[in-house]
Amino acid sequence: EIDDDGGAGDYVADGSTLRGVLYNFLHNQRTSSARHFELFVDALIIGCVLAFMFDTVADEKSHTLLGCFQFFSFVVFAIEFFLRMYSAGENPMYKDRGVMTYASSFLNIVDMVAIFPYFVGLALTPGTGPGAFLLFKIFHFEKYSKAFTTFDDVLRENMGVLAVTGFSAMLLWILFASMLYYTERDSLDEEMAMYYKTIPDAMWITLLNLSGECPLAHYSSIGKVIVGIIGLFATAVFGVPIGILGAGFEELVTSEYEDSPDEDANVDPALDGPSFRSVQTACYQFVNGIGSKAATAFELSIYFLIGATVSIGVLQTVPGYEDTFSAVETFAIVIFTIEYTIRFIGAGADPEFANGSNGFMARVKYIFSFYSIIDLMAIVPFYVALYMPNSWIDQHDEYLRMARLFRLLKLDKYVPSISLVDDVLRLKKKVLVVASYAAVTLWILFTAAMFEVEKNDDEIEIDPLPLYGCFEDCSMSDRYNNYFNSIPLTGIHLTGDFPLIEYGARGRVILFFAVIAAVGVVSIPSGVIASGFAEIVQTRNKTKGATEKDAGAVAGDDWYDINYRKLEGQPPPPSIFGPRMDALQIKAKEYLDGRVDETTGLVSRTQFSSIGRLLFFSLIITNVAAIILESIPEIDRHVGNASGNFFDVFEAFSVFFFTADYLLRLFSAGKSREALYSPWVYSRTFFGLVDLVSILPWYIQVALTSTGHVISGDEAKIFRIFRIFRVLQLED
């Protein structure tokens, strides 16, 4: 049976004839010389791609050299192709069906598409062979990945569904294009009228509408209704064929190339290895929050300082705030330096670095580890600028300050993010290689096609393009003036985005195929990565649930869920202030949340509690309404911005009740299982943070005003924005 690439399996020809020697050399490739020749052809293909790219920006001399290289590659490709055709007849498989059967395979058709048009172009215009056709040889790498062979399988398996949905999509395309042609062709907006002056023109914009894009906005009333229908219903129908192609491709590739998780087991953090010195062990445990409350507090302080210094670094990029909170930054650097020193000492007890190494080598490994480098990038520039005040580093301090942002990566040790990306890439590497090959191949070919059709498109004038060296009378030819400028533009279109629509007829045809076929394929790598994320997270949650001793554990439980389940049936702990305080806390809890019947689970409220809940609910709704009304210029001008206006008084009134509610919840948290019987836990829950965020900005604003600080209009808006968080209190 013939292979997908037109090969002939493991057949070995008679080496006594010239055709047999050529067959074994070009088809079986079992000798080192044959494999080296194959690598040589691969290198020529890559060279042709690069030659075409650089030829678009080359001077006359370089253009000649690149043209000679392309011609040389063409000669090698042509000779190799015809010798393969000639030697294929040596295989008995082709004696009955003929060499034409072999020639009709995918890779051989690609060779013909690459070779014959180049030869014709070279014959018609000597010295200027159309090198773009040689780019089709990039499909030669298909024999390594089988990506487009898989795409063909998807077409065959889903031909019936694709035929029905494709026909429906085409009908919708023509129908909506015709309707918008009649509603928009006489638009007073010149741009709208231009793009809908004929039905073929209308089909271009309608194609983008059906793919989820809406580059134009000035529609007539009826046109808006039609475009709304497209967005709500027709887009889903039109996207079915694209979705089938993309999903089918991903499914077949994923099934053929199984996930390949790393074989290396995760490092066991337990210190059961060789005996380490107690100082090393103590440093390792302390800096990782193990063994004591002080260690946990130190780890939490590192969290806080990372967030604070990053926020300060962002704030200091604002003009006028360059040196704000510099003392906090200095304090944080000292703490980070202490942390780094402790980690360096404790590296000798860290299983990640100490396994199979002595203390010295463990510390060397730590210094060159990912997180050590991040730490050094965040703290070293500060000391260099401090001890070398007139150095280059000190003069460029504003740039080096942004190294603080790298501190965010330190949080990966506690909340995996970068490491999770690495795990996904390792898990899905085989599928990603195949999908990425297909995506890059289409990107290269569509970029070449768009460059060829748009490089001379001077018909449609567009806005000035200073970055491209065009300041007036610009056109699409200025955007696509070389291959490298065409790469990002085509890449954006292949993701389904169309910020540019001023294309001629040929460009629209190419982008039609980009929308129909390429967008689904190009989006596959991102889909594979997303599924990898979900798979790894679910696997970790299942593992965690399986190892959890609690019989009620389920996948996805975190520390709160585990501890909440442990408190089932347990009474709240007594207050250290005695029974009277217990009674007050219980009354406050019942006022806020009602009394829960332990047997039925039903919640009952007193009349006083129900009225209070209703008033609190009304106050939240009224606050949201006040925010909306205050944003209306006419109302804001009528009320005025003077101190003590209606909105200010209402805000103070609201904050008083929200503060009372927050304090009551903190007070009664000791009797609330939802707070794990802890005010500290309540303050860190979602609702506790929402309650705090809804009132704290008002107190900060009052404190700043009382110290003589004048709140500007922009600063006041920032404080007002936080009021919106009050709507989240309705979640409770």
C-alpha cells in the first residue's frame, strides 16, 4: 500500500541497475549519503524561504545573489523530482497503476506546484524567476509531521457535515451581503457607501461580520438590525465549518501523538535525605514557611512586599511620583536581601539542589537557578546605583527600576504560573510541534501571497504611515512594501482579527481562504495549550482529592473547603471574654445571617433581621444608582462638586452603615462556620475583602483631605470607582 507521502514502504530495489540505485537513494534513504542528501534538500528549502524574505528588502547586488541561490535550488529540486519520478517505476506497486499514481500523492503535487510555475516564470521573464512558488516546498516537511495529511483526513471524515454546513454558510453570506447592499449602498457616510456599492464589495465586509468582526459601525437603522442578527445567530452557523476543521484537526493530531508528560518525578520536599547541618535545615524551613508561625509570617510578608514594590514601581512611572514611597522600596530591598541570604544558606538542605551534591555545589546550583536569577535582577541594580552614584546604572535608574516587575515571577513558587506553562509545553510538545508546523507553514505562505498581491496595490488611499516612511498619498503597497512588514499584518488576520480592510479584489480572495481554512488551523496551538492547562489542573486536583484523608474530599478543594468540612458538627469555640460575649456574638450572627435549623437546614429570621437585610439591600442598590447618576454630566453639574453636596453626604451615610456591617461581621466571625470561626479568616474571604474594599477608600480619602491634601478630579474618580465593588455585596 502506498504511503501518504507517495513512498513505497520498505521495498528495496535491485542495486545492479541505475534506476534501482536511484530508487534506493531517493526513496528508501537507508544509507548515510542518502540521509545527508535529504538534509541538504531540507536546508535548501529553508534557504529558499529566507532568500525570498530578504530579497524583498535587498539591494541590486544582493538581489542578484539571492536570485542565483533560488535558481540553484530550483535546479536541485527539479533534478531530484524527475529522478524520483523515473525511479518510482522500479517498485512493483506502480507497474500496474503506473507512475501517475505515485505522482498524484500530496508531496509530489506540491513539488510540481513549486517547480513548474517557477520555470514558466523564469522562461517568460529571464532573471526574475517567481521565487514565491518555491515556498511551496516548505510542505516537504510534511513527511516528518503529517500535519496536512491529517487535515485531508478531517475533510474526508466530515465531508457530509461540511457540505451541509458549508452550503448553509454560503447562503447566509450571500443573503446578508445582499440585504446590507440594499440598506447601505446609499449611505451618507462615504466609507459605508464605498464598501457596499456592489454586492461583491458587500460580501467582503459581510464575510468579516460573519467571522465575528465588525470593522464598520455607521450603519443605517435597518443595517444595525441586520448586523445584530449576524452577531447573534448567523456567526454561529457560519463558524461551524471552521470549527469542524479546527476541532477535527486537533482531535486527530492529539489522538495520533499521545501526551508525553515528563518522566522525572517531582522532587519530594521532605528532608529525608543525607544529614544536613541544623543551620541549613532551619534556614530552608524558615524561608519556605515550614515549622513555625514565624516562618509562615515571614513568607506572608514576602507576598505583601512583592505586591507593594511592584505597585510602587508602577506608580513611580507616573510623572511627579518618581520618588514616591522610596523608603518602602529601600526597606523591601533589605528584606529581599535577607531572604536571598537565608535561601542561599538553606540551599544545602533544599532537596531541589542538594540531592547528590555537597553544600557548596548545592549553593552553586541555587545561584544559577531560575528564581535566584529573578531575585538578583530585582535587588542588584539597587545596590549598584547606591554605591556607584554616577555610574551608567544610576543614570538609567528609571529603566532598571522596572526590574522590580520580575519579582512577580517569585510568586510562581507559591502560585504556579510560569512553571505550569512549562508543564503544559512538555505535556503537549508533540501535538504542539505538529500544530505549530501547520500554523507557521500557512503563515509563511499567506504572507507571501499577501505581499505579492498588495505590493503594487496603489488604488485605495489610506491614512499616513510614518512608521513605514509614508506621510501622504499612502496605499496598501506602503504597508506591504516588503515581506517582513507583511508578516505581522498577515499574522493578525490569521488570528481572525481585521483592523485593516482596505484591500483590493485579489487581497480579499486570499483573505477569504485565510478566514475559511487557515484561521481554524492557526488557532489550534492556542487551543492545545488551553486544553493542556485544563488537563494538568484537573489532574493535580484529582491527585489532591485522592490523597486527601477526608472522605468527603472532592477535586478542586482548597484549604478553605477542607477546613470547612472538618468543622461540620463542631460547636463554635467559646470566647475568652466569657459567656456574655458568646451570647452577643451569636445574636450578631443571627441578625446578619439568620438562624439555621441544624436538622432541616432552613434559615429563619426575626422581623428585625429581615428589615435590616432589606434596608441593607436597598442601600447597596441606591449606591449603585448614585454612581450611575453621578456619571451623567448634567446631573453632576446640577448637584455641584462643592464639599458637602448631596452625593458626598449620601456617601458618608452609606459608609457609616457599611462599616457597621463589616465590624459586626468581624465581631460575629467567631461564631460563623463560614468564617471557620475566625475573624482573620473572614477578613481574607471574598466577601470580607469586598466589604473592606467598599469602605476603605472613603476613609483614605477623608484622611488625605484632613492632612491638607487637595484631591484632584482624577484622584476623586479613582476613589469613586471603588464604590462599584459594593454591587458584589449582593452576592452574599
